[in-house]
Amino acid sequence: MNTQLLSPGTDTYILASDILKSGGLVAFPTETVYGLGSNALDREAVLSIFAAKGRPADNPLIVHIHDRKQLESICEVPERAFPLMDAFWPGPLTILCVRKPAIPDEVTAGLPTVAVRMPSHPVARAMLQACNLPVAAPSANSSGRPSPTTAAHVMEDMNGKIPLIIDGGMCDVGLESTVLDLCHGDPVILRPGGVTREMISSVLKCDVSVAGSVLRPLRENEKALSPGMRYRHYAPKAVVTLVQGPEDHVVPLLRKLCLEQEARGKKACVLCFSEHVEQLSACHPHDIGPSSSPTEIAHRLFDVLRRLDEEGMEMVFSEVVPPEGVGLAVMNRLGRAASFRTIQA
């Protein structure tokens, strides 16, 4: 298959609409990461997403819309979702709702709920308006790899597998959307993202909890209610280890661990904060951003993780951020990239 990489524009949106309506796949930018979209109402089209990604079919997908009226045919919206939609839609918040029969099992992994969101990226919105379909879309990468935040990342993984990639530049947020469960009692964040626990709590005027599986692997027989929960995700080919503890202990330990691996003939590096790059100059430092800005770290993270593969890194040691605010989303992604392998400094 020939994969076209096209700039946004009316002709591109018409082509994307034709592809989606005929059961094909289109990769498109959102404010979070690039998505790999199909018609959410077409079972066979949805199955082709799993084939292109090499993704297990028991991992649910997110349905993207451009107008709240589209919700009427696909889900029952909980009453307390509406103030959140007013506050954060369009934007990087996904809400779990009770599905309607129009949504096939392949979208929800057989669960009674469906995850829905309204992206804010102008290219995503234009494409969704052109096709006027609910579009099921996970991240546009091979399953398990770091999510794509540029069209070039998508091309690395999807060239020859899909007909169209729309190039909308680098994604602003850089991490997937927050997934919020409003269907099983009190509000629970299943996957943290750019809309933080504190932001949601301020709108709902109640406590919002975070699923225990955010910072640990799923237990045996524990269901994945959200994308990004069940398997090793966001991972480069290298073995990633997180190093946590006081700063004056972490930096020397990062250096020690990296140089030990190099002495054993491994290609090793560190992921570190901007302010530690010079101290770790002997360890092939990859700057993930200043420790004071989890938002900047989130924006850079997947691009840095993909660069590790380009450089053939085998062993990677990474600093960590406090799991608060956007930092919780960063640690969720880093934790899964490392299979939660951690050393205490």
C-alpha cells in the first residue's frame, strides 16, 4: 500500500472523509498525540486498526467527535459529565459513558462503556467535520512503542500499512488524553493526562480518585477499562530503569549506572532534567526538560523516547518527577515504558 503524507487543506479533508467512509484508516494530529482513525460504527474498519498497529483486541479504543449531538447515537452521558464538557471540551479529556448498540464490541473490547472525547486540534476538528462520523482512534504507532507526536513518527510505524497521514506538525500536549470514569461510582482517573485531577475536582466540586493501576501493572484478571492500562506501553527497545530519591543521590547514581553499563559494552544513556545535563555530560544525556515544568517534560517525552531507538540505545536510566498534576501523567508513561522497573537512590 502507498501511504500518502499530506498537508492539511480542503482536498486532504475530502480524501480523508472518503477513506473513512469506505472503511479505511487515516492518521491525523490531535493536541495530545497522532491518532489512527476509523469509522467507529464500522466493525471491519475498527478491526483493521488492530491489524495495522499489531494491537491486542482486548484493549478499548477512544471515539472522537466534533459535535456533542453525535453523543446521542453512541452513548448515555452521565449528568455530571456536562460541566466537564463545558470546561474541557474541545480538549484532552476522555469521558467513559455507557455505550449504545450502535458502537460495536470491537471499539469497547466488549465492555459496557465507551470512551469519548472531542479533540481541540484544528486539523482533527476539520477532518471530523468533513466526514461527520464518530472516529475510533488509538495512537498511530505500532503497539507498545512510544506514541507519535509528529507525522514523521507515524510514518516510521505506519508506512505501507495505511493510505493517508495528515501532517499537522508537532502535537502540543505530547501525552494522550486524561481518561475519566464516571460510570462506576465516584469519579476515577483511569489514565492521567493534560487535564489533571485537580482541574477535574475543581469543576465537579468533589474528590476525584486515581486508579491504582496508573502507577503499577494490572493484576492478573484485572480488566483494562481504559487504553494504555494492560500492556507494556510507550516503550523504546532499550531497557529503561527509573531512578528516584534525593537529587544529590540520584545524579551520581545515574552516572554510575550508565558508566557501568558502558564498561560492559552496552550502549547506555540517561534521561535527565535540563539542569543536570552538564553534570551528566559523560553519560549521553537526553534533556527531558526542566524539573520545574512537568508540562514541558510531557511535551518532549515521546519524542525523546523515540530518539533512543534511532540511536540504538540498549540501557536507559531516567530521572523521575513527583506524581502530581501533569507529573502524574509523565510518571504513568515513564513507568509503563520501564515496566515499572525502579531503583531507589
